[in-house]
Amino acid sequence: MEEAATSGGAETTATSGLEDAEEASDGSTAQDFDTDVDTESSASTADDQAAEFAVPPAEEVCNKVDWGKDTSEVKNNDRMVPVASSTLVLASGAAILPHPSKLIIASTFYILLFGTPFDHSVTAATGGEDAYFIACNGWFGVADGVGQWSFEGINAGLYARELMDGCKKFIMENQGAVDLKPEQVLSKAADEAHSPGSSTVLVAHFDGQFLNASNIGDSGFLVIRNGEVYQKSKPMVYGFNFPLQIEKGDNPLKLVQNYTIELEDGDVIVTASDGLFDNVYEQEVATMVSKCLQADLKPAEIAEHLAAKAQEVGRSAAGSTPFSDAALAVGYLGFSGGKLDDIAVVVSIVRKSEI
């Protein structure tokens, strides 16, 4: 469980990691579809019963970005015949798994409230204190509400979901805006979030050529190219298991770390909360992604495999993991195994599409 904190602080680099996953766990579901305009997030709406639990499950979105590349012409009988230009397409899918103990708590609450048996897939979709969004035109993000707030009776997951819902709303309201930046979207969402608690957060946008990302805390991303980790974010922490985070009233622009990375056809972006990166080594993530691509799995299915593997490792009390390595490095001698936690994963694949 991470510690809560207010704004300001230092920055260090942590580790990431994984092993091959054979099956997705029962707590995560996937739903695939392609759209250029629809948006999805893990945030609940005012119309949902038991709003803390009624959140959409994992999904897949295909976003075509208007960035003409490789446009050419051929000469045919002295006439110039235009050849279809290519557009880079970002296909994204997500999976989310809560800490297993939160399924038990949610089930008890639901039965007391409604007097009927509880569908665990509903709680799985909420992801505990984790949240994500995928929006049109190459936008996506993850947030991880800091669990330490639960000792004060506060569900930080509500704040995390407000951040993600606010990002999605602002993006949809400004679809025609030129040069809209992730830090601007994050700042606006933070201004409008009112729930107590704090959260790590990452917001990213693919403009057809560059991935632009803004990060606060130890959620993060890997860019995988040809089966290897090509680029990655650096976790921002005060110390061991103590990430930078924002809460109501903070100015994220004072904390945010920005990235700009040029992407190519075939690149894969894995964006996730620390529930993945504490349990799975980054090269193992890359290996799993490569095997999933060879099996022709969709982004949401890949995200499910990664989340399920992270939870499997998190349940283990033995073996080396990125979290146990970090614990040993700061003096927690004899610590081994994973860290059971909420897990949110967004997988995005860059593809070329002829138009």
C-alpha cells in the first residue's frame, strides 16, 4: 500500500517487470470494438446504481489520427495518378483488476445495500482505486488512487476516476483544438475534481507521429519496438513505495514530467499503474507483448494477459520481483515475492492504415 502525500518532491527511477501469462484471471473482462469518435473510461456516471461499483469494463478503441505520411504519386501514360496516403492508427484496449480483498468488501456492501447476490465482474470493472480512460484521436490515461487514504475512511479511487472522467470530458469538448497538450488536459481535470484523496496520474496523446505524455508518480509507460523496450517513463517518488501524487487544490503543472517520443508503425505502448510495474519486469512485459502479437491478440486481450500475470505474481510470497528488488535495495532484508494491488493496463498499438 502506498503512502499518501501532498505536492512537491524529488524524483528517482524505479523498476518494472513480468513473466509469460497463459490465461487472464476471472476478475477482468474485455470488450472489443473500433471507433473514431466514441470514448470510454473506468469512471462511473451519476445514473449508475451504487456509483462506486458501476463502471464500464475493459474495452478497445481504434483511433485514426490525421497525419498524412508516405504520400506519393505514380506516372501512368504521362498522367500523375495519386496513390492513397497512409495514416497511422492507434488501436487501444484496456483491462483493470482490483485487489482481491476489495471484491469481498464490495460484495458485502452490495448485499447489505440491495439484498441480492453480487456480480463480481461489476467490482472488477471499477479496479478498486485504479482508473483509466481511452478517448478519440489518440488520447488515453491511467490514474492510481493512493490506498493509504482508506485508513481515514476515504476511497481515493473516486478522486482517480474523477481525474480520468475530467480528462475525457475536456478532450471531447475540445476535439477541434490545435496543439492541445496532455498537461493542459490534466490541469483542467484536476481543477474540476472535488473528491478527497490523492492519486498518481498519467495522460498521453498520440498525434500521428509523436507520443506526448505527462506523468506524476509511479504509474508509467513502456514503448516496445521489435520485442524490446525502446523508451519508458521514469517513476517519480519521494522514496520506497511513496510516489509523487496530486490531490484537490494542487497544481499538477508544478509536478508533471513531460515526454515526447517519435513512434513508428508496429510500436506498442503499455501504460499502467504500479500494480503492473511492481510485479512484472519490463523486458518480460515486452516478451509477453511480442508473443501476444504473434498470436494475433487484440490490445484489450493483451492488456488482460498482462493484468492477470501481474496479479498472479502479486499473490506470490517467493521469488524476485521489481517490488522485492526495490525493498531489498532500501534495507528490507529477506523480503521476497510480489505486491498484491489494483492493476490498470492500457495497451496501444501503432498501425498504418491506407486511406
